[in-house]
Amino acid sequence: MILSKKISILKLRTTYLLMVLFFICFVISPLQAQIQGKVFFDYDANGLQSTSVPLENGVAGVKVRLFVANVTTPFLTQTDSKGEYSFSALQAPAGKNVRIEFYDLPSTFSNGLVGPNSNTEVQFIKAPAFGINLGIFNDDEYCIGGNEIKIATACYVQGDPLKAGDAADSDALVIFNYNESGLAQNGDLEHLAYAREIGSTWIGTYQRSAGLLLVGAMTRRHVGLGPLGTGGFYTIDLKTKKVTPLVDVKKLGIDTGPDPHLDPVSQLNLLPAKKTQWSRDSLSFHAAGKVGIGGAQLSTTQDTLSLVNLYDKKFYRFPVPKPMAPIVNVSQVAVQKFDIPHPNCSNNDYTPWALKSYRGKHYIGVVCTAEQSQKLEDLKAAVYEFDPATHQFRNLLVIPLTYSRGPIDNTPGCNTINRWLPWTNQFPKQCNVPDPVSAFLVQPQAILSDLEFDDDGSLFLGFMDRLGLQTGQDQPGIATNDTLHYYGFMSGDLLRAQYNADGSYTLENNAQSGDLLGCGANSNAGPGGGEFFCEDYWVSGNGAIGHAEITNGGLVKIAGIPEILTSAMDPVHGAYLSTGFISFDAKTGKRKNSFAIYSVSPGTLGKSGGVGDLAGICDAAPLEIGNLVWLDVNQNGIQDPDDTLMDGVVITLHDLENSGIEVGRDTTSSGGQYYFNDKNIKQGLQRNHSYEIRLDLKQTILVEELTITTKNQVSGVGSGLRDSDAELSSNANWAFIKIQTGDNSQTNHTVDFGLKLAQKPCSELCAPVRARVIRK
């Protein structure tokens, strides 16, 4: 009897739990999520959120408004850390027509092209509804993956490229496929520029809209500069391979210092014409990292050039043509100059270099060199954010450079050098003593040379080794009586700093970076005793690790691809005296791919930093304009949720800069939507161009006499999202909207036609028009 009662009680409890679960799943959940959607980064602008490559994460902090029926006060929310948002059934009752608006997108971003899983920043739906999504993109981070992605880099050849010799005709700039691997073979590298055209450069930036690559002069030992000297910038047309001098910034009043390859008295270049010939080039040894240009970037709008001047340690900005063309009237160029801060470096010994333009702001990397104090504890690095709107710097991160590192070379005598060292102008001693044939030079001196951002906003920090700029391959020392053949080793580093919700950054610690754990914990190499990116070593032909810390400080990160590409010496195991690139998994720190552009190549720089920075080459982002034709039922000039969306209406696009000829047409569908973009305009939608969009009010699809509703009836934030923009032609036969397109990715989905009945109240004659409405 007791057992029977217990079983009955158990059944009752089970039934009760099932009822509770039913209530939670089928009653509470719809109440909490009657309308649901997501905002995501649409890096390839295909209107689909990809969960592979490109990996397109949700966007946090985007604001969302919900208007129900004709109620003018909206419900408000914003996307969470996954980019998701929702409205409950209390806010959006089932069966009600509602309007969703997205606003306050991240800086530089626009809503993406309309696609299968993404619509515009204004969407009309009927509750309940799910998958009400918005993809967003910008020009800087837009990229279609696969073999379409190219990487451009500078490569260096010893000697004076401006003399008649083999140095002049050597490659100084090449481009290759992103996924190249192994040792470069014939056809893997595409020539872009000869050394005689640009000399030694640290690659700059890419003006996508014009297909022009920009490179700036870099000063280093044994490698001569181009025709414009230490302040030279050059452009390269990637289609025609034409090289054009852009400007010598010295003519703009930016002193980048003297060419250290020139004799101070005679002003003759002391470098030889032959790339394998010896050159002591002693002045360049001292000038490395102190003369010329460091990082250079174009602004988001690609019409302002920013640069770090190593000579005076200042940050400069000035306008450039778009497309870039030689700057002739140098006296009329407005140059801005800013002092670059530093983290209280001892004796004011600091050097800036890295520069990254990202989402409307600039980021600059600085190191404290400890050159005078020669104290390890004075070695530091820092990252500063510069806001072009306020001209203010903000410190993001300070990094002590006192952590242990792996030995750059495991040769006895060299394998004890496992830390960053203070900068020095003393020529280092050979570490592989005794070896009368090949003298190895190891003296790691940090330069924070490059910065990139992960897709979650975290920072990648690329460090170059100054010794690589001070040495070469098979070259003499700076003393006239030094007869050894020296081989310099460039020993850089790659670190990760996690972006935090409050806008701060936290440096990796023992391979831990935020929620990510790299592969080099407890390795006694890296901040906190381990490193996030662990497989930064070279395995020799006999299977032993010959070098550690082989990265060289040039970085590139393609948005949506979860890896970071860095320059490196000996990147391919077994390939000796080489330079190229390694890609690391951005989530695990493991090596994914390696590519060497040369191996055992006389006249190159061998292991001493044979390539410069990297530039990712992706197509310019697309552009789209258009959006909505609707019947303004209550004639208030506002797109109310209960208004009628009109399908089947023909819209035409006219070029106002070419006599107003028709260049495209579209027919409204999917709820009154129309669009013009690069796909349905024969010559493509021109950027920064004047167009007129027309709607013929006499077309047969419009069975009633219609005219335009009152325009611009909404004011305040987001007013353009829900009003009408149309004007009426003088003969009242068509409605039109004049529009000036923006630049790449600057979509405009607010070009809206509001119509109304010309004579009688809508309640009497709207039925035939309403019949052609499609509402989701």
C-alpha cells in the first residue's frame, strides 16, 4: 500500500514537471521571443551569415527599435554579445504588423547588400517572426575568400639600385596567392616593381577603389633607397604594373632624415651596383630604426595618408588624391603633425613604428629602447589609439619586454641569447665562435613594427628585430679591419592582447588570452612563462630545432579568416637562409601554413629580414542604393507598419552626369523593395556620382491615380529610415529622387517613394493596390 502511494506521488510529480516544462517551452518562450533576429558582420557581402570561412560573428551593441501598428512610441533593445536581439509577445502581439529599425552601427560600417539571410535597416513584418537579420560591412574588411585574396610584400636586394648593375633589376615588390605554401617555385611570385623604381620600402597600404598599392621608403643597411630618398612614397597599379612616384614628403616639410648610404662630404652613394659585393655601410648601421618612414596607412575614406616619421618621432597626416596621383602643388597640402606619446621611457629613449588604421581610428606602436641606460627593466612597448576627430591619444596597453624568449639560434654560443636586449650602436660580436667562414650575429632589439586586429577586436602585435635592419647576408662589419663574413639573424615576436568589454586590453599570460588558450603554455618563452603562438621555430634538415622566435614583425589579418599571417625567417622547415611567411591559427596559436619566397639566394638578406610588411589585396566592396515603395494609407508621410507595401512597380535609374539617360531599372518585390547595385547596372554603380531615381506614375500596374505623399515628415535620429524622399515632376507624370552615391560599401537603403491616392480618400480605392502587397 505504501509502495503504491509512493508510485502515485512519483507519477504526479512527473506529470507536474512535464506541465512545467510545457509551460516554459510553449508559453513562456513565445512570450519572451515573439520577434527574434541577429546583426552580423557580412565580410563577403553575400547576405548570408557564414559559420566557416569567412567566419562572420554577431555584432554586439547595435540598437533596435520596434514600432507596432500605428503606435509612434517604439520599444527599444540592443543586440547582445552574440549579436542577437528579441521582442516579446507583450511588445509585439501575434498578428500585428510591425516595423523593425536597426541603428547605431559600429563606426565605418553600413548595412550590407540585401540577401537570403539579411535585409535592410528597416524591415516590415507580421508577428511572430524569426530570422529578422541585418548583415553589415565596410570597405576595409570586405573580402571574398579563396584564391581571390592576394598578398603583396616588399623584398630586399643588397646594393645601390640607382646604379647600373644587377641590384637595379632585382624585384623589390612582389605579389602572391594567400594560400601559397612551401618554397616558391616559378610562377608563384608575380613581379610588381624593380629595385631601381622604388628601392627599399616598408610596404604601406592599398587604395582599393583605384587598385593602387602605396609603399613608403624604409632605411636599412646594405639596401639602397629609391629615387625619392628617405621620404619617398610610390604607387603601383596592380593591373598595369605601372610605378609612379607619389611624393617626397620632405617637400611637404616632413624631414625624414638624410640618406645614410651617402658619403657625408661627397654625397656619393657608397653602396655597390652589384648585389653580392661587400659594403660596410657603417652610417646605416647607426641609422637603422631612426631615419626614414615607419608605418603608413590610408584613412577609411582612402583620401588621407598617415605616417610615422622615425626621424622626429612624430605622426603626420595629409590629404592625397583619389585615385592617388603625383602631388604637384606641395605648398598647398595641409599637413597635420602630432607628437607621439611614450610610456615614460627612460632618458626619453623611444621609437615609434607600427601604424594601423582601423574603423575610423589610428593605432600606433612604440618601444622604449633603453639605449642610454642599457637596463633590461627599461625595455617596454606600448600601443596608443589616435582619434582623428579629437586629435587625442589614448594609451591602450603597456608591455614589459623583460620576459624570457626562445633562443633565435641553437648554435653553442648563440643559444644563451634568449631575451630582448637594449638598443645599441656597438657592432655585436660573433656568437658562433670560432667560425672563420660564417660569423653569426644575434642581438635582439625590439621594434613594435605592426598591429592587426582579430575579428573580436583583440590586438595582434608584431615585433621586428632592429638587428635585421643593421645586418645582411655575407657582409662585413663596420670596422675597416674586420674581415669576417657576417650573417645577421632577425628575431622578432608575435603577441596577442585580448579586447575586453570595457574597451581595455589584456596581454596574453602564459599562453592564455581571454577565453583562448594558445599552444605554448609553460614553455619558458613569452609573457608569464608561455606564449600563445608557440610554433614559431625552424626545424633543420637533420630534424632538430635550429631557430626559435623566427617571426619578423610584418602582419596581415583578413577579416573572417581565423588566422594571422606574419613575416618570418626560415619559415619552411628544412629550407635554409630563407625568408617568407607563416600563418598561425588565431584561436589556438598553432602553425597552419608556411611559404618562403627564396632560399640560399645570393644578394638577398638571408635570415636578416628579407621581406617587409604585408598588404592584403581584396577587391573593393560593392555598393547598393534603393529600398521601398509604399502606399501611405493615412497620408502622414511616415512608413507606418499598417501601410501598404507595393510590389510590381517599375523603378528606373538615370545618370545626371550623362544627360539623364536611363542606366538601369528594377521592379519592386518582396514587399515594395527595389535596388540598384553593381550587378544590375551594366557599367556598375558609380561611386560619388549624381543619379536620379524615377517612378512613372502612369505605368499600367498602378490602376488608380496616384501622387506622392509629403516628403521629409520625420526629424531627429534615424529620420531618413521611415519617411518619403520623392518629389513630383512638373507635369505630375512621375516621381523622382535625386541622390549622390557614396563610396564603396556606403549603401543607402533609405531612398523611399511614399505614394497616396491623388483625389479620393484611400479607404474607398485602396483595395486594388493592396492586392499586390507581399508582407512577410
